[in-house]
Amino acid sequence: MLAEMIMEEEFEIKEEEPWYDKQDLEHDLQLAAELGKSLLERNRELEQGLGQMYTTNQEQLQEIEYLTKQVELLRQVNDQHAKVYEQLDSSARDLEQNNLKLSSDNRSAQNKIQGLTETVELLQTQVEELQKQVEDLKIGSSLKLSQMRRPRGRQSISCLQELDYTYRLSSSHLEESDPQPAVVCWHEEQKEVLTESLQSLQKQMSTERSRRERAERDAEILANENAALEQQLGAMEGYKTRLTELEQEADELRQLWKLQSSSRSVNFSHDLDENHYSSSSSKNSARHLKRSGSERAIGKSFADSPDDHACSCVRRHDAFKYRGFLC
């Protein structure tokens, strides 16, 4: 019993004695205040860096939206140009086909005109020959009639008999030569028919000439249209090259944006590491502090408190990450 009483008295004496030093406690509190200030400054720097990154991210997003709009506009313009190219190709093919048809028609018309000119020349030669034959027949008939109508003098009976005989012979010859006027009429009819055919051929030649001139005019118009379409195609090729250049520029801008964003993130992380390293070196260069039970108690109280700066920083970082401001 006495031993137990002695132990209890010693324990009470030990409890009444202080278990910590007052100077150490004040020093620990001062260090905790300095650490809190450094953490606040660090938190502010991090908030400023996050704000800058947020602004740069917003600017880059706006640039991306602008570039996407430009690319969409360029695609629409490219589609329109493709449609115009298709229409121009179809129209050029149609014009080429029409040009070939007109050239073939022109050749056939020229061949027809040559054939008609040859036939007209042949008909003209035939008409000239028939006119010569008609003139020869007229001259022969006039000579015969003049011979029959010669004046007769006084002749004897024998002469009269001879005249009677010659008259009979001439009458029989005249009866046989009666169809000569019919031949002349036939020649005249043939001449009229040939003249009519010649006139019709001349009309056909004039119509063929007009058709040929019209075809030549159409061919010239088509050639001019084809040249204009070729110029338009050249301009469209220039638009295509410009479109490809703009697309390449957009790709280069995207790559530059990616490189800038990656370099900025790397620089920001490097700055953070440097600041952390400088703060740790300053802490290590400071004189060595005694860790006691009071420091542990203060650390526990800060960890249990909801206003911890580290927790707030982590929560803000998570919030920014949730909103999509950080990668």
C-alpha cells in the first residue's frame, strides 16, 4: 500500500510539471506562420498561373474555332468549285461534240458543193453542145428551103419533065424531112428542162453556200466559247491552288498552336519546379529546428482544420480540371 501511494504521488508531481518548453512553442508557432505565408504566396502564384493558362486556352480555343470556320468555308468553296468544274467539263464535252458535228457537216456540205459544181459544169457543156446542134439544124433547114425556092426560067418540055421529077423527089424528100421541126421542138424542150435544172442547181448551190457560211459562223462562235471556257478552267485551277495553300497554312497554324501550348505547359511546370526547389533550399538552409510534441499537435490541428491551404489548392486544381481548363 505504501508503495502504491508513493507511485501515485510521484505521478501527480510529474503531471504538474510542464512537458514542453515555452520558447520552443513560440518558435514553432512563428515557423508555422511563416510557412502559412509562403503557402499563401505560392497559392496566389498558382492561381495567377492558372488564370494565365485559362486566358491562353480561351484565346487558343477562339483561334481554333476561327480556323475551323475558315476550313468549313474553304470546303464549301471547294465543293462549289468542283460543281462548277463538272458543269464546265460537261459543257466543254458538249461543245466539242457540236464542233465535231459541225465540222463533219461542213465537210459533207463542201463535198456536196463540189459535186454540184461539177454537175453544173457538165450540164452547161451539154447545153452548149445542144445549142450548137440546134443552130446547125436551123442552118441546114434554111439552106434547103432557099434551094427549093429558086426562080425558074423558061424551060422546055424535057426540062419540065425533069422539074416534075425533081419536084416529086423534093416533095418525097420534104415528106421524109417533116419530122425535123419535131426534133427541133424536142431539143427546145430539152433545153428548157436543162435550164430549169440548172436554175434549181444554182438555187441549191446558193442554199448550200448559205448553210456553209452559217456553219462556219457557228464554228467560230463555238471556238470563242471554248476559249472562254478554257480561260475559266485556268482561273478555277488558280482557285484550287489557292485553296490548297490556305489548307496548308491552316495545318501549319494548328501545328504551331500545338507546339506553343506544349511549350507553355512545359515552361509553366518548369517554373513551378524551380519555385518549389528554391523554397525547399531556403528551408534547408535555415537552421535546424527541434521537433517536439507541440509541433505534432499543431500539425494535427492544421490537418484536421477545413481551411487547409494545400487542400484548397488541390480542390481548386480539381475544379479547373473538371471544367476543362487544364489538360
